[in-house]
Amino acid sequence: MSPSPTNRPYHHGDLRAALLKSAERTLREKGVGALSLRELARDVGVSHAAPGRHFKDKQALVDALALDGYERLNRALGTAAGAPGLTFEGRMAALARAYLGFAVDNPELLELMFARKHDPDSSDRLAAAVDQSLGSFTRMIAEAQEQGEIVAGDPERITMVAAASLHGLAALIAACALDAEEAMSGLDEHVHLLLHGLKPR
């Protein structure tokens, strides 16, 4: 017999992590509108007041989900960018694969991440995580410019072109206009075209 709402335990081994995991599952299955601290408490098996120790309201929970998403994405991008022995094109393909892999596995979370990053009320910590995600690309672009591997110019603008191209693929996959497996298998060619352009050589 499951405990009633009044006698559910207040404590939980790692309540914050459990709530975020449950929230992400709800986001994936039902959308952001279905998120509720009370429902999450019921799902995790704690009192309805317990989530308040970690999230003052639903918006704080949504922000925490977005931040967690960016931190996971940044770890994946950092690992890809640091792969040794790759050419610039190889490093760009590794970054593209890391980003698109995250986008394919977490479409609802990525949509939430992008929505929160543009909100003027988002936290400084979230803003820093957003900057770090683009920073992986920008640093690599700047290093390639120093080595003479790509054209000179504002590395942030070049990063935007590359990021827009990759996010466009993610958006097409999310809209079911492009098969995820097909996009991933053609990613090396996509990056090659991005770097070398369409002009005959």
C-alpha cells in the first residue's frame, strides 16, 4: 500500500536529482505544460512540500532543467573539441556529431533550453552555460584562423553560421522532415560542405 500524501517521507537520498529526472521524463512525454511540483513530488514519493527546498516554483524547476541540459551539452562538446590528433574538419565534425547527437536524443529539452536562454529573467548561471556552449565552437574557429586553416573574420559570426547550420539539421529532425539516422550518417559531408562551400573547385 502506497503512503498517503500526508505521511509521505519528506527526505530523499538526492531529491533534487530525482525531481529533475522525473521532470525531464514528464517534459519528454507530456510537454512543459504538464510540469507540476506537486505531481513530481507524488512521482518521486515525497511530501508535496519537499520540492520547495530545491525549487521555489515551477519556473525555478524549468530553469534548473535548462541549466542541467546546457551543462550536459557542454560536457559533450568539451569532450568532442578536446579529441586529440584531428584536423580542423575532423574536430568540427566531432563537435557537430556531439551537438546533433544531443539534439536527437533530447528534442524537448533542447527546445526548452533555447526558450529559456532568450528570457530576460534567466539566471546569470544559465547565461554563462549558454556562452560556454557557443564558446566551444568559437575557440575552435579562432584557433583554426590562427593556423590559417579557415578564412579571417569575426570568429563569433563564423560560429553563428556553423551553429545555425547544425541547429537547422536538429530542427528538421525534430519536425520529422529529416531522418535522424540519415542526418547523422551524412554529417561528415554536411561539415565538409559547410567548410568548403558550394562553389566548384
